[in-house]
Amino acid sequence: MAGIPLVSEYMTTELVTLTPELEINHAMGVLLDNDISGAPVVDETGAMVGILTQKDCLNAAIEASYYRDWGGIVSKYMSRDVETLPAGMDMLAAASAFLRSRYRRFPVIENGRLVGQISRADALRALRDSWP
């Protein structure tokens, strides 16, 4: 196997992100309009503070129906305990992280800031490209 590439070489850097203060109904629209299952939530400094998924949005909708009170902001519903990978990790280690996790993609962090996202397909592509 040739030199093992880094996560930073295969990650996607054009991401749809949300802010903690965004109204939940607007955030749902962002997910639906972009046909994505979730989006990282970042603060004003670019630090990732959570992730909002379609599942979190379903929870918000069910809660609103139950209490007959629609609304709230992303920070109320987002998941705060998010698994991430460092940009400098090699793709073999990233592939191992995918094997240990139920997630199909990870946010990528560098110096405390969100810099991209890496998927299982990216890991597979990187490993395939590494073979002579």
C-alpha cells in the first residue's frame, strides 16, 4: 500500500451548517431543501456545538404536537455529543472509526473548528486509491 492519505485530503468542505439560535422550523426547511439527513451546528466562531438531524426534527414535531406549542430553536433539539474526526487523521484510522461506529459520516475538526465532513464512501475511495 502506498502512503496512507489523510482525512483532510478526502473530506468534503462545502457544508450546509446551522446556528444554535435558528428557529427549528427554518432548520427543518434547510434540511429538506438540501435533501440532507442532518447538519452541523456551529457558533459564531466556527466551533461545532452540535448536530441537528432529521430524527431530532421529528422529535421536535412530536413534542410540538403533544404540547400544541410549535417552535423553539435548534439548540433545544440538537444532539450535543457528536463523534468527530481530526483533519490530520490517516484514512486507515478513519476507516477503523467507521467500523466501530453506527454513523456513515463524521464531522471533521481542526483547531477546534469544523472544517469538513468525511463519509464511509470517502474512506473506501481513499483506501482504494492507496493501493498500487
